[in-house]
Amino acid sequence: MLSFNGNKIITTSGGGMLLGTDGEAISRGRFYATQARDPAPHYQHSVIGYNYRVSNVCAAIGRRQLRVLEERVSARRAVFERYHRGLSHLPGVELMSEAPAARSNRWLTCLTIDPERFGATREDVRLALAERQIEARPVWKPMHQQPVFDGCRALGGVVADDLFDRGLCLPSGSNLAPAEQDEVIAIVTAACMASR
């Protein structure tokens, strides 16, 4: 599954792409994504479907961006590397590593903060950034914690809960200036040093 939401490296302003090698699963996905219309001469639906098609215009916009994909990935990787150099030495800070057999696009730089070692919580750091009008967000709230699933059975969740409690997404845009990153690094570092 690929997302082409407005904040992604390549965007069609929304939507995404489902990838696969299972022909039956691909056909089923297309069926649901095109309103799950039954093969009848009139509009008939035996199951609930969705209108997840991307318009030709939006698809063309996304396709054109493929020409600058490597440039955008390189910019995001540079943002990550600068954060890594500036923050990875701090006690209790860990940035997401790259899988050995992969090359991350580094769409978003996230880190985890161990409050006992760092001296402040993830939320303390987020609020310190917010005071300077810098938006940072906790990592995504786990599905089993979402109000819509309250009362539903969940399997596992300990790792997701820990990441949500300690994880922070830093500003990571392709156009993020080095001076803007330096300010983020300084604020995070100051939050750590304040406890020393």
C-alpha cells in the first residue's frame, strides 16, 4: 500500500496505490475500490464498496512527480542525517534505524525518548517545540487505543503503546532549511540539558 496523501513525497492530493502479486486479491481490491458494483445492467450493490479511484488529473500530477522522486528522497535523507548527527548522542534518544536490506525514503524523521535517561518526556519536548511555533507530533496513536475501537478485543499492543508514549515526529519536509533544523536540534538538546 502506498499513500499519496498531500504530505507525502509524491502526492496526488490524496488516495494511494494498492500493490500486489495475487491476481485474485488485486481483482477484489479493484472491485471494492470502484464502488463494489455488481455486474448488472443497472446500479446494484450486494456488498459495501468505496469510490477510491484517483482521477486522471490527480494521477497525472503524481506521475509527473516521479521525475523528481530521487531529489525529494535525497532531501529527506539529508534531513534525517542532520537530525541524527545533532541528536543521536543525547542520552535516551534513539532515531529509527534503516533496515539492512532496504533504503528508507526517510519521509518522516521520528525518534523515541527514554524519559529516565533523557530527563524529560516526549511531551515535554513537543511542548518546548510548540512554544517556538514548531510543530512536532507524537507518533501515530495505536489502533487499539482509538476511541472508535473502545471495547474491541485487541491482540498485543505493548510495543505500539510504548512507541506512542515515547515517540515523536520531527519536522521533516524536503524544503526544511538547515537553520530550521538547527533550531529543532537546539530545543531538543536544551530539554535534555535542563535536567542535568
